Amino acid sequence: MQEPTVERFEQVMAALLRDYAVHDILHPAARLIFILESPHVQELKYGAPVSGPSGATMTRHLFGDDYAKFPLGRLVKKNVDDQVNRPRLSRIGLMNVCNVPLQSAAYPDPAVRQAYADWLRAMGTLRTSNQQDVYRDDAVNAVQAFLAASLRSKLLALTNRDCVFVPCGRFAQKFYRLAAVHRPNWTVIHGVPHPSYNAWDRAVYAPVIQRVQAALADVSREPLPS
């Protein structure tokens, strides 16, 4: 591996994004914006964040058991793609810290896993060791710096929008902090777990999930812009 700099990782990301990008979904009216970690297999398949079991957990808590079989990412994407403009779905935005998988197992092509093995190892380390801000491995530091700058750019693009941000899980919470963008017209709901492994069902998180539900109800009462 050549010297692992942010610039070199930027080149790796550009290559991976050509075939493995899962883009954020932000309807022009989105106000409740969930920040998540990165896509995995189901997200690559459907082209939307939280398109698997985690997304189904989110749907169940936001819209009820009758809709639980539809992962949130697929619902939000269909609403945007078909221009259905359903009030509650239009108010939801989905944003990943990293728009390609951080887990090497999500890449189906073994040649890709081999070509970027060192960087994928660094990406995996960052994902699983997110309790620190500085690493001994320069490659992990480079990945972190790139992703923090990327999220900062995404957030800066929303500074004129009244938003409620929901960083889901420790990884997203860490990067929201590292991005260090704050606006008086923003609210942040802290302490929301990642919806994987049915974490949203745990009694300890019930109060903060209720805050998320209340936020969706609040932003959905406002008429959509014409």
C-alpha cells in the first residue's frame, strides 16, 4: 500500500462509487433526516439506505405494524421516484455517512475486495472501533477524515432548511460530532440507537424513539411546499 493519505482514499472512493454507490434520499421537503452508517447488501440491491431488516424496524415504529414489511428506505425512495408526495414520507430524509459499504463482505466481486483489500480493512476497522477519534493506523485516520469532510459538506448544503437530525447509532453520532456543523434552525435527537437487531424495540430506548415519532408527527402537520 502506498502512503495512506486522504487524497489516495478519495481516489479509492471515486472508483467504488462508480459501481457501489447508494445515494442519500432527500426530498426537497424532507425535515426529519436520519443519519445512518453505510449501505450493505440489501441497500446495494434496492439502491436506497436502510432497505433491509433495519429499515423494516424503522417503518414499524414510524408507521405501524401494517407497514412493517416495507423497509423505510424502499418506501422513501418510491415516494421520491414516483413523485407521490405522501406528506409523511416526503418529510423523511435518509443520509449515510459513507455512501459505499464499509464492510468488505458487501462487495460481490472478489477482484474488488482484493484490489482494495488494505483500504477495505481500514474501513472495517473504523466501523467497528468508533469509540476513538485518533488511530495508530494512518489509513484508518485517512478514511475517517474523508468521511467527516464528506458529511460536513452534506450538512452545509442543508443549513437553510429547518431540520431535525437523528444520528442512528454510535458511528453516525460520532461523525455528526466530527462534522461539527450546527445551526439555530436545527434540532438533534441524541441517543437513538441504530435500528439493527431490533434495537428500537428495547424498553431502554422507548423514550427516545417516542421523541422521533413525535418529531415525524410535528413536521408532517406542516403543508408541503407547492
